[in-house]
Amino acid sequence: MSTTIPLQARLPKTYKITSMKRETEQVTSCTFDVSLGSRPGQFVMLWLPGVEEIPMSVANDDGKQLTVTFFAVGETTKKLAGLKKGDLVGLRGPFGTFYEWKPRQKLALVAGGYGAAPMYFTAREAAKDGCTLFIFVGARSKEHLLYLSAFKKLPRTTLYISTDDGSQGFKGFNVQLLEKMLKEGKQALTIDQIFACGPERMLKAVSDLSFRKKILSQLSLERYMKCGFGLCGNCVVDPLGIRLCIDGPVVKNDLARKITEFGKYHRDELGRKRVL
Ligand SMILES: Cc1cc2nc3c(=O)[nH]c(=O)nc-3n(C[C@H](O)[C@H](O)[C@H](O)COP(=O)(O)OP(=O)(O)OC[C@H]3O[C@@H](n4cnc5c(N)ncnc54)[C@H](O)[C@@H]3O)c2cc1C
Ligand code: FES
């Protein structure tokens, strides 16, 4: 194996959990006593000994501690949700590309599902660079909204909330609300870039909107990941053959629009096509 791949990428090292925070009924944030120097948008491979190793976006890495925020959907994430302070978990990384901005830019951040967590990390770092932030958080209903109080504490930030059932904020999708705010006459938002993280259908809607409006965007695309650093080929996308663990997960919209499977299908752990 190449010696240019750092040891932290090849071998998981175990770290102690310093806190477990229940965010919603299904979502938990887990913080570790380590900083891996992650940038917003990057991910780690998280290993539960005897269970599985899975990719997780970094929800915060402040130079002292690292947090991931996850949905308990299957065996590994349900076991992870049951751990407590002091338990050991393996981490490798950080991996992949990250969101990029220039100081004092106006950014629209679109977050769906657990995408609110990496979007919070992005917002926090971009705020330090003097950026003005318009944050569009969406969920099925108000119980599933994530990170609202954390977003509200950031400077130069306007928070827009949407729920599919209208139980809080705008009734509809966050991308519809963004589109509405981009054409509100004299009050219309002017923005330099859109960043998005969430379900792929939401990302496709952001991609189409930013293409139509000629606004630059960066999207976090997820595929089934095993190694996390370009070896196994599990995360390649059609027809480009690029590996999303190293050329992604954050991709610029012009690249995303060349990925023909984007918004249509992905591949499972055995490489079989799964329609979205
Ligand atoms: C770059 C990246 C970042 C992610 N960040 C987060 C996050 O911040 N929070 C979060 O809750 N989830 C995140 N996920 C998804 C997370 O990896 C899966 O939900 C998790 O692996 C499920 O594992 P499980 O054993 O609990 O469930 P399983 O029952 O094994 O899987 C449930 C579903 O999760 C997906 N999945 C399972 N294993 C993988 C894998 N190795 N790679 C990709 N998808 C997989 C599949 O769609 C599968 O159908 C991310 C995925 C990727 C690729
Ligand atoms: S996960 Fe192995 S090449 Fe991307």
C-alpha cells in the first residue's frame, strides 16, 4: 500500500465518547475526545468493533473534539445510539472534498435530514470568514428539524424553516422556499453560492435551480463507501468513473450535472443498481 496514505486513513484508531446527545427521536449526536483536523463537508469512517464500519459526515471538529450526527436506521447506527460516555469507537479519516467559499461571500445553505449537521459545521466556519448566511432547513415535520438553536446563534445568519406538512415554517420543500426567496421582487436574495447536503432528490432540485438561475453551487453526494480513500471502487459513478470518496462527497454543480446517475440511481454494497 502507498506510503502517501496517512496511517489515520488506513487503520482506525479508537477514541472515547465524551458525550451522547439525543437530537430527535431517531437522531443522536456523538462527540469524541479527538480532533482530526476535518474541513466542513468531509467524512470519517466510523468503526464499531464486531459490527461494521460506516461513513459519517463530520458535524463539528473544533480543534479539540469531533462530532457526528446520525439517524439510527440499521444495525450499526442503532448500536451506536446505544453507546454511552467513555465507550470506545474507531475512527479513520477525515476523507473527501469540502465546501469552499471566499471571505464575506453571501451563501445559501440548504439542509435536509442529517444534512443539517455538516451544514452547521460549514456555517460556523464560513461565519468566521465574515460570510452572510441564509440557511434553509427542511424536514418532514417539526419534530424532525435539526440544529435550529445552533444556527440561530451564528452571526449574520437568517434561518428559513420548512416542513412538508406545514407544522413549522413554510409548508413545502426547502428548495421551493429558496426559489421563492430568490424572486421576491426588491427583497429578493442575492447570493454568491448555494451549498447543499441532504437527500439526493433535494440535491437534484438544488442543482436544477442553481443551473437555471446561474448561481454556483456545491452539493454533497453520497454513495456506498467501504475504504473511503479510493481503493475499492465501490463509490464510482456513471459515466465518469470518478470515486466520490476522493473526488467528492462535495462536488461543484457542473461536475454533478455530468453524473448521469445523479438523482436517478445508486449502487449498493455489491454494486447492484438501486433506483432512488
Ligand atoms: C459520505 C457519507 C456521509 C454520511 N454521513 C452521514 C451522517 O452524517 N449521518 C447519518 O445518519 N448517515 C450518514 N451517512 C449514511 C450512513 O453511512 C448510513 O446510514 C449507515 O451506513 C447505515 O448503517 P447501518 O448499519 O446503521 O444501516 P444498514 O441497515 O446497514 O444500512 C441502511 C442504509 O444505509 C446506507 N448504507 C449502509 N452502509 C453504507 C455505507 N458503507 N456507505 C454508504 N451508505 C451506506 C444504505 O443506503 C443502506 O440501505 C453517510 C453516508 C455517506 C456515503
Ligand atoms: S469507498 Fe473505496 S474507492 Fe471510494
